[in-house]
Amino acid sequence: MIEIRSAVAADAAAVARLLGQLVGYDVAVEAVGGRLRRLAATGADPVFLACDSGIAVGLVALHFAPMLHYARPALRITNLVVDHRHRRRGVGRALIVHAEREAAAAGCEIIELTSVIDNTEAHAFYRSLGFEANSLRFRKLPPG
């Protein structure tokens, strides 16, 4: 049975291991602990772990964001990852359902997420849960 709980700094190794399964997100354990503490302090950036028998098998990171163009806040799913050995077992779906409940409790108007442009498997998963593609994200590193 999957249990979903808040991630804490002591979960840094598990979070780093999971993030490492996403392309381009290899993060040192030491850095993750500090980031988890900083995110928790904002009150707008919760991180949740999906655990199976106490072992972290997935995570979802959220950001509650007031937007100029929405009457109520948006919930952005900033990270979603399921350990490759536990995929297709309902973990990702459970994490999304948890995020939806968090959004409802916070009175959010919309739930948004981004995905690597060529990850068609993830795109199919999101569509199966009712998400629809509606924009293209651009990015650039700041000068300096």
C-alpha cells in the first residue's frame, strides 16, 4: 500500500535518488537537504513522497502561485517522478490525486505542469489523467 507523506530534510538521499532518474536533475544529497528546508519554509512549496513499506518510490513537488491572469492561485507541479522499478503500479496516479486534493484545499483555479518535450510516455500518462497540452515553455539562463 502506498503512503504519501511530506518530505523532510532527512529524506534528502531518497529525494536525490529519485531526482536522479529525471534527465538533467542529478543533485547532490547535501544540496537536496538544504533545498527541502528552504522550500518547506515558504509555505507555498510542499514536497511529498510516495512510500511503499517505508521506502520512497516517488515524489511530487508543488508550488502554489498567485497569478495575475487567474482569480485564484494556480498549483504548479514542479517535479513528478516515480522510481523506474515501481512504474505502472499506480504510484504516479496516487501522487497526482494527492496534488489535486492539495489544489482543491487551497482553492486553486488550475493545476499546471511541464514535461520534457520528447517524453511521450509521460505526456500519455498526463493526458490519461485529464491534463491537456496548452502551451510551450521556453527557457534561458540569466546573464552572468
